[in-house]
Amino acid sequence: MKHRDSNIERDIVFSTPEVEEYLKEKDYSDALVILLRNQKFDWDLLSKGFDSLQYIKTKTFQFDGFTIDAQFNPGRIISTTADISHEAIEKRDCFLCLENLPQEQKGINYKNEYLIFCNPYPIFIEHFTIVFRKHFPQRISESFHTFLKLGKRLGKYYSVLYNGPECGASAPDHLHFQAVNKNMLKVLNQNDLLQKKYAEKIIDQRKKEVFGINDGLRKIILIKSKDERFITNVFETLYSSLQKSTNSQNEPMINMISSFDENNGWRVYIFPRKAHRPKCYYEKGEKKLVISPAVIDLSGTLILPAEKDFKKINKDNIRNIFNDVVIGKELFDYLKAHISKTI
Ligand SMILES: [Zn+2]
């Protein structure tokens, strides 16, 4: 691995007087709006990526009380089919290491630990990647506090997303998060309906709430609170219990959303998983669908990089995809009971 020199370091941080003003107020959201505007101007690949969003096609499927979108997005083929085997990762240059980034790419500094970049292969109209400055494995146990804090600091416009190294992260060897517009995440938009119809309250303390949501496709643990310590406690309880019950040597499979607003505090959605990819990903011929669900898919927008798959996908496929990658009811019930007993 090559080392960065200080010139690269200076070049890569995006800064203008306006951005500095926002950062002084800890307003990362508005700083990112300026970064994206500038990068669309200065960086061809990125501007093409965002232009291509206008050609994206979407189909909406109605389920009982909520909807799931299928999005045809050819730009996502690299990410969807990423080979995350140990051998493949060893062989390639890490595309999140600062020295391997394109010359034109610039990022907003976050606490000298992370840089926030625009994603050149966007799913939504604003899509950022938050990259740890060092080449260090994707691992949430040591970075959950950052995940929460980022949710707060970007909370004006964005939610922060996490994909586990074995269930959606296309760079499992380099710690990173994503940020996308809050109003684009369907699970957030449809939260009230989902909660009313499918949620079971498993913890109800003053301004500290935890829900288990089973909507027939997904099993979600939702934590709502302003109390960081409480949220961390629930997360750690879930994490270790999932790790034990799935016999995981490494991190148990989880996708997560951290969303924050000043009035209500955090909403943290945790999606426990049992598989990286659904059976249809490995099929041949007619039965094959190239789809590799990560947090955005779990939140209700399924990404399909091949047009023929987009044309083909139906409600039965969607049920099977979720059934293949989401944990079963028995384990979900156990996790809920364990959290309610332990906290
Ligand atoms: Zn790296």
C-alpha cells in the first residue's frame, strides 16, 4: 500500500469561506450541498453520474400498508456484483484509499478522521460516501458512536447509512458510511404507517423507545431516543446476541440507518440479515436476477443494474429476495425478547 504525502492531503480537502462558516456551526449538511454543486462542475465522472439519474426507471409495488420501489440503475453494476472474497480484495487497489481517488475528487473534512465525498455512482439526487482516512476494516463495533454523531451532524438534510462487511459494503476492507437525502428513504417516509400496522413496542421508557417491526418482508429493530448511551446500549445488546445466535466469527450481518432531528432525536433502524445475496443472484437463465441487497434496498428501493431484470421483477420475486436475506421470525422474536429483558 502506497502512503499519502502531505500534498495529496492538502489537495483533497474542499474548502471555501462559505463552507468554513457552515463547518464552524457544525452544519455539515449545507457544506455538503456546496461540495456537490462544485463537484458537478469540476468532475466529469460525477456530473455524468448525476445526469444519468434522469434516465433511471422506477416501478412501485404496493404491499399491505407500504410500498417497495424497483429502480433500474445501470451505474450500480460494479457495486452490485462486487467480489468481496478475501482473495479478490487482496488483489485489487482499494478504491476508498485517498491515494487511489481521482484527481478531481474532493471531500469535506470531518474531525480529521473522515472525509465526506460525493458518490459518482449515485442512487439518489444527493449521495455521499463518508470515508475513514486510514485503510481500516469495515467494522461497526468501534465506530458506532461515529455513526450516531454523523447522523446528528448531517441530520438537517441527510440520513447516514451503514452496510456490514458481509452484507452490502462493496469495500469490506475500508471503513465507510453513506449519506443520502432523508426524504428519499422509503422506510423513513412510511415510518408512521409501518409503526402503526406492524410495530411491537419492546421498550417504553421515558423518551427511550424500541420497536420490533415485522412487515412481512423486513424485520427491523427501531430505536427512538435522544439518549446516545441508551441507543448504544440497545445496539450492543442486539449486536452480541445476534453474533452469538448466528455463530458469527466476524461481525454479524446488519444494515443500519441513523436519522436525526432536533425535536425527536435519533431514529436508528437496524436490519438483521441472514445472507449477503438472495438465491436468484446465483441462478442461471430466466430465474437469474442481479440484485445484491444493502441498506437502501432494505429501506425500500431495490437496485437493479440490468434492464431485463427490472422488466421481469414482480411481487413474488421481491418476497423471495427479502425472505432469502432477512432473518427468520424465530430469531427475530428471540432478539426482541432478549433486548426487552436485558435493557
Ligand atoms: Zn483503503
